Amino acid sequence: MKKSLLAVAAIGAFASAAQAQSSVTVYGILDVGYVGTNTNTTSTSYSNGQAKVQSNQFGASAEQSSRLGFKGNEDLGGGASAFFTIEMGLNPTLGNLSGSAAADPKYDLQQTTNSSGNAIDNRQTFVGLKKNGIGQFAIGRQYTPIFNAGAATDAAQYTNMMGDVLYSGSSSGASVNTYINGMTNRADNALTFQTDKFAGFSLNGMYAMYGKNATVNNAGTAGGNTNWGGWGLGADYTWNKFYIVGAVQQFRTKYNNPIANAVGTTDLTGAAVVGGQSTGAAATTNLFGATNLTDQQYYVGSTYDFGILKAYAQYINRTINQNDGSSTSGEINGGTTPMVLGQQMKRTAEQIGVRSYITPTIEAWAQGGLGKYTGAITAGTSAAAPSLPVANFVMYQVGTNYYLSKRTNLYAIYGAYNASSQTQNNGLAGTGSNYAIGVRHTF
């Protein structure tokens, strides 16, 4: 009997010790308030020359995207530990608890935004190992090197409002940042690493991979490949109150599954197709045409803390090459005409800002930036192709937080943009403003 009691006590002590070496934390953000938006797009293709949109609502996630997460850490001994994070988006003011409209599969093939279209919106989920003094690695859906670099050097700290040339948020004003987003926010199927600081320096990297190749598809016709992947590298340096960070990342999407359609020949774009991804329903409909796309992104940012305020500077460059110049036959959205200039889209922008505590409980920020977007010429003959779509844009944002406590604050944010275009029939010119008053609670 005594031996049994001793055994039970020993098991209980072991379980308590094991539990003490690991921890799980529940965390989240709830952000709600009033949000208003005004946009005015100019184009000669509109019947009255302009398209005006005004919206007012009790919305959510103006300052920060609402979320619910779980993260844990287990001490493995010898300075090693295991960790995990599971984080989903929340919609506090809508009927669906999480998730939103399904993303267009042609332009968000691996769900880089948090518009998953599912009941659970997976912002990030990963598991990793860490060694003190060396660094860590993790595998799963994670933020990209440029996203992390920008988060550390953005004066507005990635609000979801207009007025940030770098970041396109997931809620109000997201569609105007502009034409193509400044960066890829997240990567699926990603392996990442992050070193500890050495003499003020640290390195990080990412390798994402998803590939499938087949000789025959499920309909018995010719197979093909379904490949997506990417890589990224980043480095940062801290010296006293000065911080600088740089990152580069590239993604490649390649689909080439020719389908011989016996019935339907329409993809999601409404264009006739000769190849693409089959729905599996007797190969009657394609999701999208064969694609060969390369997405290159570069970023550099810095901050300097003057004490009374913190200054920020940023530059970003993104170039998307559709068809990548590897084929003369049109494969964008199922087209059959030759590509024009490789169907390249490019976006560059630079931005400066400041952020400061005016009092111990009142914080304010202001930022402004400008950039340029160059779009792809529509495929077709030289006589039929329109002018190259080019737009120059200017954005700014101001905001303030009033902290009721460490976890709860009231906020007011105003952002605006102005875009001008050399070609007035492409819908790229216009203005917009976005304003919000709300409350944010973190837990």
C-alpha cells in the first residue's frame, strides 16, 4: 500500500514538473467602432465620367485586425524549447464568426490575405524549435520576411485604413491600396528561420513549397503540373536608437494542366480557355487558365528614436511577371493571343512617418507616402491594345490612441489617397478618404 502511494505521488510530481515546463496562452484582439469611406474614381468609360461610393457602418478592425490565438512553449532542457501558434481572424460585427469572401483563385492562389472563405480564417499556424543563443525554425502558414520587416518600421503599425502605401489591410479601404498590394503578407507551406542577435545583427529566411506533377489526370487525359513556391531573406541591424532592416522575397506560380473540354469552355474570367485546372466534374469547366507567374518583392526600412518621437522611413518595390516571357502563346486567364511585354505589373512606393506619446496615455502618429503603379498592356494586336496603364498616387494617414488601460484604448484615424493617371479611360485615377472612431481591447 505504501509503495502504491509512493508511486502515485511520484507520478503526480512528475506530471506537475512537466506541466511547469510548458505553457499555453490564449490571446486576441477585438476592435470595433464607426467606419466611414468615400471614394471617387475617374474614367471616360463611365457614363458620367465618375464612379462615387460612400459607406458608413459600425464596423470592425479599423486599427488592427480582430483575432483569437493560442500559443505555447515547452522547455526541452539545455536551452532548447518547442513552440506553436494557432491564430484565426474574427468578425465581431458580422454573422459569420470568422472568414470572409472567397479569394479569387487566379490572384490569391495560396491565400496570402486573410480572406479564406472558410468558417475558420487561418491567419497563421505553425510549430517550431528554438535553441537559445542560436535561433529558431518553424513550419506552417506564417508571415513573410517583408511583412515582418514592414511591421517593425511602419509608423501606423499596419492599420486597416487608407493612407499606407506599403500595407493593404483586410477591412475598410483595402481595395484602394492600390491595384496590386505592396507585398505578400503570408505564405502557406513555409519553413522559416530566425537567428538570435549577434553584435546587433540578426538574419531570417523563408522557403515555401507546394508541388504536384502528374502524367495523367483523373479524366484520363493529359496531365501536367501544379507548382507554387517561394523564398525570402531578411537582415536587420540595431545600433543604439537606430534600426535598419532589409528583405527580399520571390514567389513562383506555375500551372499547366491541359484539359480537353467536351462540353464547357469557360473559366472564372468568362474567357474561352484551352487549358487550366479542372473542377473534376467531367472536365466541363476550368477554374483558370494555365499560368506561369513570377512575383519579386524588395523592401528596406529604418527607424530612429529621438526620445520625444520615433521617425520612420520605408521603400518597397514589387514586380509581377505573368507568363514570365517563357512562352509566346497567351496563357493568362485562358487567353489565346500573344503576351504583350510579358504582361508585367510593377508597383514602387516610399513613405515617411512619426509616432509619439504626447502624454503617458495619449499616443499619435502621422505618415505620408507616394508611389507609382505600371500595369500590363492588354493582350492583343498593337492596334487593339490600349495605352499602358500608369498611375501615380499619394497617401497619408493621421491617428491617435487614448489608453484607458494597458489593454484597452480608444482611437481616431483618418486616411486619404489621391491617384492620377496618364490614361483617363483605365479607371486608375481618383480620390478617397477613410475615417474611423473605435475601441480596441487586447487580451
